[in-house]
Amino acid sequence: QVQLVESGGGLVQPGGSLRLSCAASGSIRHIDAMDWYRQAPGKQREWVARMTSGGVTDYADSVKGRFLISRDNVPNTIYLQLNNLKTEDTGVYYCKSLPPGSSLWGQGTQVTVSS
């Protein structure tokens, strides 16, 4: 299995930026893609962004043009750059690998956007 550890969250004002990191270890050779999700208080977890092993990216409409997913192969880390943050971006952010079942949900990293 793949082990994932998220970090980089914090408190930021509207319009600000953060960079989240997701460090992967374990069976990383079998990863097909990496996803970012988020869960706002009282809401269901929602998909945010994806990067495939081939480097193809995709984003939820709500974050398109503001968030950017990238990676470093050494170390095995996926990043999510959050720009022009809005209060509705507040939540716990999680990374997850594909195929399904290749990793468990981690502890996530809290992003709070507030003035």
C-alpha cells in the first residue's frame, strides 16, 4: 500500500495563498494518479484536483484557475498550490492515490480562510 502524509495547511486571509504537500511512500510504483480532496465543516468530502502518472491534470470547476497541482519525483511529493483563496475553500484537505484501495485516507491538513 501507499502511505500518504499531508501538510502545509494554515490560517490565511481571503485572497491569500498556501501550498499543500502530500508525501508518498510505500508501493508508489503502482500509483496511477494522485487526487486532492477537501471536506468543509458539515459537508461531504469533495474532489478537488488530479494528476495522473503521465502528468495530465484536472480540476474541479470551483478551483479551476486558482489551484495548481504539481509533483516532485524526488522526493515523492504531490503539491497543491492554493491561490486567491476564498472563505468557501475552508476545510480539511486530503490526498489519495489511485487505483482505488491503493491508499487509506490520511489525517489531512486544515485550511482556514478567514479575515
